[in-house]
Amino acid sequence: MQPADHRPASLIPGRDVFPHRDLTGIDGLQPHEIMFLLDEAEQWITVNRSRAKSERRLDGLTLINAFFENSTRTLLSFEIAGKRMGADVVNMHAAQSSVKKGETLIDTAVTLNAMRADVLVIRHPSSGAVKLIASKVDCPVLNAGDGRHEHPTQALLDALTIRRRRGGIAGQRVVICGDVMHSRVARSNILALTALAADVRVVAPSTLMPAAIERMGVTAFSDFDAALEGADVVMMLRLQNERMSGGFIPSTREFHRRYGLTAERLARARPDALVMHPGPMNRGVEISSSVADDPERSAITEQVEMGVAVRMACLDVLTRRARGVAGWA
């Protein structure tokens, strides 16, 4: 089963298969464009598992990772991706940036543009900031997370993990549980998985569930146990305390009692259900260690591996025009 409007990328000529200069979100991508990026990532999994671990397609190009919000795994993943492809990688951290001195976002964008980078990876605490920067610069821009808005490469790596572990995405019952309201990971995953014809259920207490989320093509639950019935994939979300002001939950202990994934609760899902988490995990809050570390069910470390491959694929695709790749120039 494939999405109704899916077209195999191999049947679409040249850069028409992915005509976008930037990747600022999953929103706006066609199912065949998402599938194309997943297909492109497959080759990089093989490269990364080889002894050489290098195919230097980005030789001579400069990648700037401009992170206005703290990150460890996402920044490291993009840095490894760029270096394995031969790019000159420069990391700019928020604590060292002029934004801390009062510079406006537009001024920062103009400054970055004047540095003549070949591709920018941006992470920012404000929703829409990456798209604004993309409109002010001359090179491709890749969104590494902006506020509550989107985190497209996380959704792509999650989709790739599901496809590889479950044999496909269409028809899979995926349960996303936790702090849905503040999660750009949840939003991007919902957009990607519903576009690829998965059956998506979202679970959260009413205080952490966005209003009218059903409009995104998902089924909303407040009862985690009910949502887990027949689940093929269970994706847990971190409580994003840094984005909360006020009492969204009574306590972390109560949250774990009602919405934490334990071995007993997982038994309600299919016997071969996959467990996922974008990290970093709050063990004993949204997920128990016995589930997170289950070698048969947990795909959490595999998600990290798929993240490098997906980011290599995105950097490759977005820079093809600049590199004069046949059919893309």
C-alpha cells in the first residue's frame, strides 16, 4: 500500500524530483519527495557502515551550523554528516553569537549571507525563524528545529527507521505520546507519517494536547492504554519543561503513572511493536529503562544512526545545484 499520490522518484527527471532549494519543514512536501529523501538516505547508511566512512561529495563547500538553541545530538549529527562528506564545517553556538548582544535575526541572516556559506543549518528557539533566515540568504537552508514549529530531519530519520524495521510505513499504526503541544518533533512526524499513509494516534493529557489536532489527520486519545491497542510503533516524546510556564502536569510521578511507557503497558501493543524516542530521554518519566534498553523492541540507538544518514542525504540533495550535478544545475 502506498499513498494515493505517490510517484516513484525514479520516474521523475532531474531536480524535478525535489525542486526545493531549502528544507525548512515537512509541510509542503509531496509524498514522493519525502520518499525520495528516504531513498537517498539508504546509500549513506551503507557508506557509514563501511571502513572508509567517506564519500567526499561536498569537497570545497562550507557548511555553517548556526545553532541559536542548545543541542548536542542534532549538532553532532550534522557535524559528522558534513565532515564525512568532505565539507568545511563551522559550528556557531548561540552563546557566542551577536544575537546575545541584541542583534536582530535579519541582521544575523545578512551577516551569515555575507560569509558566502554554501549551505546553512539553522536551529532556533522561535517558530518561523528558519524560514525568515532562508528568505534573506542566497544558499540552501536546512531547518534543525525552530521553536514549536518543525524538525524535518528528525521526522525523516524516524520514518526511515520505521520503514527499515517494519518493512514499510503505509498502514502502520503509530502512537505518539507525551508533550505533543510543545513538540516540533511530533508536528513534523505527524506531517510525514500521515503523508505516507500511516495510521497516527496522538496521546497526551488535555493540558499538553493542541486544540483541533484531528485536523492534521490523526486520532487523539487521552487514555494511553486505549491508544496502544494494536500499535505497530510507539513513539515517546520528552516533556519540554523549558517551553512550559505553569502547571501542565501535576507531577512527573503522576505523568509517568498515566503516560509513561513501561513493559506492562507496552504489552497492549502488538508483540513486535517498535519503541522510539527522539532523545534526550527522561528515564522514569516518559519511558522506563527496561523498555528503552530492550534490544528487541527499542530502535532508539538506530534512530541516531539513521539521523546521520538522513542529514547526509539532505545536504547532498540541497547542494546538487551548487555543485553542478547533471540534471540539477
